[in-house]
Amino acid sequence: MADRIGLYLSRWFLKQRIGTKANLYDFLEPLSHDFLSVRDDFQGPVIDTNRWTVNNGAGASAASPAIDVGLVGGAIKMVTGTAGDSTASSTLAMGRHFLGENNAVMMARIKCETVVTGVKIEIGFRNAITNAAVVNVKSTPTFTAADGAVWILDTTENTSWDGLAVAYAVVGTSLKPAQMVATASVFETFQVALIGGVAYYSHFDVNGRRDYGPTAQAAAVTATVLLSPHIYIEARNGTSKTLNVDYASNIYPPTWPD
């Protein structure tokens, strides 16, 4: 965490001095006293269950997220098992402490091992801590959550990552960035950032360089509904899938629009 650059840094102080809409406010807010900073590099012997809820679909060989012992730098494995669909799933979720109106950010560096076929992955926010996906069907789309915004890959429909959101059970406009095609065995980073009810989606390549976004999705979530950071993987067939998560964070150099 950086040192303070002023005597009275707080959201109130920054708003009074430079206004709520200034780009500089988004940059300075992480230095304020009341900024909620969360980053987990998963370097412990076990996942911190005071911070994360872990779960799985309870099907054959399904496994809740767990530290990948001995992996350099720290990471977790999420294993779906072989039962297929929601019973073959693994979920990582933080508490419902985040609001769209408070500039909530979810960022995760992930790698799908071996294959990106027969798999469904979500990274973002949902309004409940549960072992379930935000999105039910991607193409239509329909949702299992009342509020949420996620990057989603579902290879039963296509091989690309899309940005989907739902607010008060009202579906937002889908984002379909053509260049975000899923790649096996390569780490990439996904970010969902919320300003008011608007979601901004960004993607970073294996070297951490942003190559997509931030792209806005209006009326994405209900700004006043509590949300949980959420990572989910599901096998869409009878072959188990594994997702590595290198880190999850709500801190990154500002990626807000100009």
C-alpha cells in the first residue's frame, strides 16, 4: 500500500477538492484511509477461509479450491470433477462487502489447464455467495443471479470470453470482444470494475499488458446491491477441468476510461 500523500485523505476530502467525476479521484482513492484493499496471492499452506468461501458441486471428483502446494509464487487449483454441468463445479467467493456505487473491482489472473473445451468459467461479481454460476445461458442470455457482472466463457456456445451482466433481473447489453478467444495453459488476467451501475471490462495478456478495455456496459448491476467477488468453473461434459488462479485482487493501477 502506498504512503499517504495528504493529511486528510478520504472519499469526502477527495470529492470536496477535485469532484466525484474527476479521473484523478479514481487514481487517488486507493491512497485514502477508507479504501478497502484486498489482494490474495494464495501463498499460504491453505486458503484463508476467514476471507474466502470455497465450494464445489459435490459430483464425482469435484474439489473445492485449494492451494496448489509447491507452485512457485503461490496459486490455487479449482477442480470440477467428472459428473458434468453444475455438479461438476468449483467456486471461490469473497464476502458480500462490495457495492457498484463504491468503485468495486474484481481482478484475477487465471489459467485453464490442458483444454478449453467443454468448460464454463466466470470471473466477476454476483449478489449471493453460492456454488452457482451467474449466467445460465450465454447466448440468449439468461441468468441464475438477480444481480451480477462477469467475464464468461462457455464453450458449449463458442470459444470466446464475453462480458455479461444483470441488474434487478434485467439483462444488460452483452459485450462480445472478438479478440478474447480462450487459450489453454496460458495465464491471462480479467478485470471487472464497477462505477455506479456501469461495469468496465478489461483483459490483460500473459505479460500483464492490457489488450482490451476498459469497455463500458451501462446499467450492468444495481449500484446499491451488495456483491461478492466470484470465480467459478464448471465442466460441461464428463471430463474434469482444472482452473489455476494465481491471484485475486481489487487493486490495480487505474484502468478507468479517459
